[in-house]
Amino acid sequence: MNEIPILDLRRIEANIIKPIYEEMALEIGHEKAEKILGAAIEKAAIEQGKSLAEESEGGPSLRAFISLFERWKMGGALEVEVLEETDEQFDFNVTRCRYAETYKEMGLGKIGHLLSCGRDGSFCKGYDPSIELDRGQTIMQGATHCDFRYRVQKTS
């Protein structure tokens, strides 16, 4: 399969979003513009998660999600240190994020968390609501690394 790396897709999206966001910010202020942008991107991420769940052979699972994760790393977009990988838990740190670097280069560092980081947990809602992300910090917002902690929540 000849896929466009997600980093390239995000760059294309950001080139489209940037002038729209800037115009919204002038008209309604940065706070409202960010709220609208965040809500739209969250909805898009949920829909993308649903779409990829439908493509998952055997249905969505954390193990299938882990294999999908390779798409986000494609082309060296992320450098990661995997800490734990099981059927119930996937923990890793991102030590280099070219998504953050790209948004900063484009002058979008202030909203980069909306364009990329905010998608991560929302994607899970669409893909498999039992998979939850706990992340306390991101490179995009100034940390030395991003701490991704995915868990499958048991249903009673």
C-alpha cells in the first residue's frame, strides 16, 4: 500500500487551516477560534478512529491499535521509547516529535496541540472507547518528551 505519511498529511492540513484560523482569530478572538478549531479536529479524529476500526481485521483492539501506530511514526515522524506493550497496556515516551517541529516551523506552535496532540485521545473514542489515553505532558507544550499511557478499561 502506498500511503502518504501522516506527517505530510498534517502539514497539508495545517497549510489549509492556518489562514482560516488566523482570520477567525481576527474576527472572533484567539480563544473562540481555538475552541472551534479544537472541536472540529476532535470530531474529525473520532470519525477517523471509527473508520480505521471498521478496517481492523478481527475488530479493534489495543494490539491492532499498536500496529496502526506505525502509521504515525512513518518517515521518522516520531522517535519513541516503548516502555510496556501488552494486550491491555501500551506505554511509551516520544523523545522527538517532528509534528511539533513542523508546526513551530510553520508559525503554528501556539495551536500545534490542537492540530496533533488533541487528536490522540479523541481518536481512541472513535476507534475503541475501551482504550483510554493518559498523557501528562507533550513536547508540543514544552516538555522534554510526551508520555503516552494507553490502557484498556475493563467493562463490568
